[in-house]
Amino acid sequence: MKELEQKVDLAFPCFDWSPFKTLVAVSGGPDSVAVLRALLANAESVSTAARESLIVAHVNHGLRGLAANRDAEFVANLAADLNLPFLERSPTKNQTSGQSEEDLRNFRYERLQAMANESGARYLVMGHNLDDQVETILFRFFRGTGISGLAGIPSKRLATDALTIVRPLLAASRLEIMQYLHEIGQKTQEDQSNFDSSYTRNFLRNELLPVLKERFGSAVTESITRLGNQAREMDGFLIEASQQLDRIIDQESSNRIVIQCETLTQESDLIIRTWLRELWIRKKWPRQAMSSSWWSKISAALSKPKDQILNLPCDIRFEKTGSRASFTRQNEPI
């Protein structure tokens, strides 16, 4: 077993996933192709039946014309060469044109989850690597994130009750990935938009990180990753400590929560903000526009005796009267 394949199997053991359908998101670039080839090699080392759980999935955003079509064709041919099932999703006309980086990311995940549901997949595998982790932490830092944002990309997370997103390459650098692909003689497609530094993540990758490494040495990536690991540990501690606040929930439905908040005057602001964030996650309410200042405003309102109304982002209304407070998502029926 090659070194990268060992890292992938350590992060996502074949014996854990091979009994289930596993969808691998493949763009055609080095990272996604490498994780596909490593998973396949690990499956074949276990049994011929294990490889049958793998499904190749590709999302064509349709933004790069012929280049995007060539990527889709490359992935389709790769799946055929490896004798693996292939699924593809493309947008309808103008569905992704003019969209932000965040919008395109959300579009990609929506399509991948739809393909996972269609195929009955239990796992969705993404090709994010160690360098992506560093870029994500920096990106969130400059946007003004809190501890949870500094934790970076999780290696596993539940997308739905039936689907888990897994990233087995988070401990592998781009250099290791390229060396592995060279070792096995695997070609890939290079997305030329990755060199366009008008995109924030590309700017971090192509311009800022090289300057940081020149100034502080190549170990700067290890330092940033270590910060992310420490933030993840701290965030996990805060989440566990905040769970006891579930006791104040009085009523709950898909788009409304009513709480009794008189005891919150005795709780720390940090625990309350952590609980609120986890509440949003649990309710699947949009969080992109919920900056740290919003969490602080809600926490302050809950901790003070004054009645208050806040119109939160994404049509969520907060109303506090006496010792009772409610959160209502107004674009859905109560």
C-alpha cells in the first residue's frame, strides 16, 4: 500500500465504507482524482466486491464552456476506464452565471447530495487536502470568524441523517498528492480558473501563502493547521458545555422555537453564543449572514430583562417579552 493510500485508509478505513454505497466527487483535478484512485486501491486490496460500492460523481457548473465539458468528459472516461458507475449534474441555462464563490459551492453540494440520494450512497467523499485546510482557516480569519471558523474544514460531518461527508485527504499536502499521481501514472485536468487571483481563495493560495512561507518558512502551514486543531478541540468543548441549555426550550417546531430565558443571566456569553449557533445548525437555518455581532446581540437581549425585537438575517424574527423569547423563521408557515 502506497503512503497516500495509507493516509486515506487511516482517515477513512475501507472496512467502514465498503459495505455501503460511497459517492466520490471528482472534478478531474489532482485532489479528487487522487482520492478516487486511493479509495479504489484500498478497496481492491480488501476484496473485489469492495470496489462495487464506489460511484464517481461530477458537477459541471457550465461556466468555462468547452473547458468545463472537457473536464466532464475526462471524468466520465476515467470512471469507464476504472469500471466504475458515473453520475453527472449540469445546471440549467443561467443557473450559475454571475454567482458568488459561496453560491457556486452551495450549488455543487446540492447537486452532489441529490446524486447521493439518487444512488443510495451513505458517504460522499470530497478531495479537500491539507493546503485547502490552511487556505480555509486564513479565509475565515480575514472575514472575522470565531473559534468555530478557525477550526477549519471538518474531516467528517453529517449532511443529512442518511449521508455523511468525508474528506480523507486533509492530512495530505498538494505535494504528496502530486507525487502519488506521478507514482501511479495518473493524468488529471487542471482548471485554469484556479490561477485567477480575483477569486479570494486563489489569491490566498497563489499570492499570500507563498509570501508567508518566504517570510516565516514552510512550517507556517503546520502552525496554521495546529491552530485549527486547537480551535476544533476548544469548539468541541464549548458545544458539549452548551448542550445543557436545551433545557430552556419550551416549544419547538420546524420554523419556530420558544424558550424560557430567565436563567440565562447566570450563563456566560460565550456558552450562550455557542448554543445559539448549534441551534441554527440543528434547525438548518441559514448561517452565512449571522456574523459574530448578531450572536452577541441575541445573547445580550436574552441576558437582560428588557423586552426586545430583532429582525435577524434570512427572515428570522427574534422577540423577547418578559422571561419568554421566540425565534420564528417568517418565510415558512408557523
